[in-house]
Amino acid sequence: MLYYTGCQKEAQELTFEEYEQYNTQFKRRLIWHFGTGNGFYSELNGVLLGVLYAAQYGYQFVMYARDANAGMPKGWEDVFRPFCPKFTMRLIGESVLISTRQNCRRNKLVNLYKMFSDDITEDDVFWYTHTNRFATAEYDIPALGIKGDIHQAMKRIIPLVYRFNPQYRQRIDNLKAKVEMPENYIGIHIRMGDKANETDLIPPRQYMEKALAIKNVSNTFIYTDNVHIINELKDMYPEITFHTLTDEKDTGYDMRRLAEMTQDERQEQLVKMFASIEILLCSDLFVGTFSSNPGMFIGMLLGNRYAIGVDYPHWLLL
């Protein structure tokens, strides 16, 4: 069974043993710092692209996550199963990708480390892995069963990396069971909240219009951070049944408010987010924004066949 989702659509599982054998053969390491203060799917997308970069160019992917944010006080394994070696040098690990100022103390420390090592760090490859060149490349890594474009590669990598530990798997399944989804439905992600600080928000009606132009639908699952969007869509489309895990407490995502939550509250939000993403992944068609990191993640796995953007006509890396 795949751990990242409850459905098998388009995914091809790469076993931990296969990846471990391939990854650990390389002596040069790519050191990745997970949990530096960005949103969860921003961090996760970076990890996935880093894993692909390391596999393509012959680096052992290792991760430092002891100081991870987003409700993961003990790091990656608070939520997920391990998939790669841990980087254990705390002073170096916590200094990777902290500041863009080259003359800051932490960057000087990392640069000094790399002068006496063959290792590279996340900040050496991060921007390249978010370019159109990386997104449109063809990948051929026979040992990992990867051959094709980035979507084909991610069908192997995402089920490997995105495996919840048994405790989180149970919590996610329990929450998903509260939403009785039919076999056929459309999945829509509408990001509101502090996204308005980055770009103009797209009206909810445009998401539905995009979906209905492609597929007739009577059931739709909505993942949004603002419950008022659900009520608005119900008024606009009374003939459609809307399903959601969004509740009355959700009035718009705000990173600052998230930072003020207790660990229990953060983990409750994580479980809701993971459950919602799984339901979206299993929909007949996903409609969202590829400029948002959840949309980028879903589109990276499903490709343009199952994922449609309201902000860009095709999936892309930003």
C-alpha cells in the first residue's frame, strides 16, 4: 500500500531498500535543511526536488531536521517514516539556508565546512531545482526505475518520501473517514488568507467555472483555509454537493497565527491538511493554483492530465 495517499492513481512505489542502496553508494553528500520557517509544502517540494537532483547528479541525499518548524518538534520522523540518512552535525545543519547574506556568520561557517569537504548544501542547488530547465529535463536513472520527465520521476520519488508514520497514518485515516466521498468527484484547492500579501487572489467562482468547463460534476471536495468560501460556493451552485474538512474556525491562513499555536493545535492543522491533500489527490480532476505550494505538489505528481491551474495553463516550478 502506498503511504502518501489512499488511492493508487498514477503512482509507482519505490521501495526504501532500492533507494537506500542507490543513495548511499555516493560519497559526496547533498545536505538538506528541512523546516527553516516556510510553509510545509514549500519545504516538502524543496526536499522532493533535492532528492531528484541528488539522484541525477550522483550525490547522497542527507537531511537535517532537528529544528523543523510546522508542528514537528522532533523533526521529520514526528510525521513521516525515514527515507534517507540523517545529517548529525548540528552547527552546520542548522546554518544551511538560513540567510541570503553571504557575509553572515552562519553562511561563513557553512562555506568553511565546504572548503574542506566534497559535500554541497541546499543553498547550492535550491534555485536551480526551481528553474524551467530542471522542470523540463528528461531523467534517466535506471536503478530507481526513473525514465521520463519530472512527473514520471515524481511518481517514484513522492511515494518514497511522503510516507506517514503509523501514528499519523491512523490520525489521517480517522479524519478522512468523517467525509463520505463518492467514487467520482472534483477536487479544488482555494488558497486565501495571507496569500493576498503575495499576489491577487482569484475569485472562487473561477475555480468552479474551470472545473465545470472540463467535466460535469455533482460532487466537489473543497480544501480552503477560509470557511466563508464554502458558504459562498454553496450559494452560487446549489445543484452541487460540496464536501470539506474546513470548519468554522478556519477564517484564513496566516503564518503569524500559526506560530502562536500550541504544538497540539499545529498538529491538528497538519492532520487536516494532509487528509485534505489525500482527498484532492484521489479526485477525478484537481483544480487549483500552481503558484501555491500544495498545488505545485499535487501537479508535480499528477501532471497536466489530472491537474488544472487557474493561474497558469500548465504545471510549472516557481
